[in-house]
Amino acid sequence: MTANSAFPFRPYQSITLSEEEMVQRSTAFYQRLNQRRSVRDFSSRPVPREVIENLIRTAGTAPSGANKQPWMFCAVQNMSLKRQIRAAAEQEEVEGYAHRMPQEWLEDLAPLGTDWRKPFLEEAPWLIVVFRRIYEPQHDGSQRNNYYVTESTGLATGLLLAAAHEAGLVALTHTPSPMNFLTRLLDRPKNERPFLLIPIGYPAPDAQVPDIQRKPLDEISTWY
Ligand code: IYR
């Protein structure tokens, strides 16, 4: 590829491993990530801000359409804000579970034991509210669109969850619906849309997770 002055190129810094090391490291990484679980019972034990900063830095290493990095991570530690987020989320969820969600959806969720109550939004020391940025406002007042915004923000959030797990913390990908209350409570600009609400912290000492299984390799892969 040719370089230009706007986007200079530099050599890629690679690490080269032996096949044996690749097998060993990829196995270890898989085994580590295979221990990750969505947890809904949080301890209120504080987590240092520096850790959360590193999780967000890690999320920000994700690939994105045209390198637009179309994401914003709002880190909420403030108790009164967490309370307001919980109250607004529960208000939507009460409606959701009682009226909006179809019977089939409720049946699919029944084994997970979820309901409208979201105490983790208050108990977890941090809430990370992920926004996807549809466009970028320009200095001249015009707008430039971002690309593959949902895919890019999803990839970044995946890395955030992996980083939290690696730090020994637990997280939940929570999806209150609808989520526009987050735009209002966090005073976010018009180009940002709420994507996911992620409590992060230590698990409660008595935290339980459903005993569910991951699909085996032959069900999630087809080889040609
Ligand atoms: N938004 C609801 C419902 C919910 C939906 C799915 I799909 C889940 O995997 C879990 C919950 C809630 O957060 O309870």
C-alpha cells in the first residue's frame, strides 16, 4: 500500500510464535475466557478507577469501520446517578415484562430467572454505559457519518468484557428497553445512541449463575 501524508504507514510490530507456543497460548486463552459468565449478583466493594480506565482503553483497541472508533463509554460511579438509572430502567422493565415482551420471549428468559428488578444497577461499583456514535459533528457545523457503527461498538464491548474478566471482575450485558432514558440522564449529544448498560464489579460472595452450556465447536463452526 502507498503511504500518503494524511495517513503515514509504519512497519507492523509482530510477535512470532512457534506452532507449539501458538497451541499452548490459544488453549490457555480459550480456557481463561471460557470461565467468563454473565453475573447478576454484585458486591458493592469498590473497584479502582484506574482499572476501569484500562478496561475502556482495551475496548478502544477494537477494529472499527474506517477507523472512526464510533463509541463512547460513560463510566458511572456516582451513587445518586446509579439510583436514577436503576429507577428509570426498572420503570421500563416493569412495562416490558408485563406487557411489551411476547410470551415466547418470556419463556426463553424463564430459565435465567430475570425479572424487572435490577438491583445490580445500584450495587455494582461501576456502570459502563456504552453509546454508539452515528456521526461526528465537524468544526464547520456539518456532520460526517460513521460506518458499521453497531458492529464496531459490539466488537469494542466484547473486548471490554474480556478485559474485565481478565482483571478478575464480573460484568453483565444489560439491555433495558427502550434505553433512551440513558441519553437524558447522562446528558449525551444527539449523535450518540445508547447501546448497552454494563455493571462491572466483584461478584457477591453468594453469587449464583445458571448452569448453562456453551455450544461445542462442531455446532458453531463449519470447515471448508
Ligand atoms: N431487557 C430485559 C430482558 C432480557 C432480555 C434478554 I434477550 C436477556 O438475555 C436477558 C434479559 C432485562 O434486562 O431483564
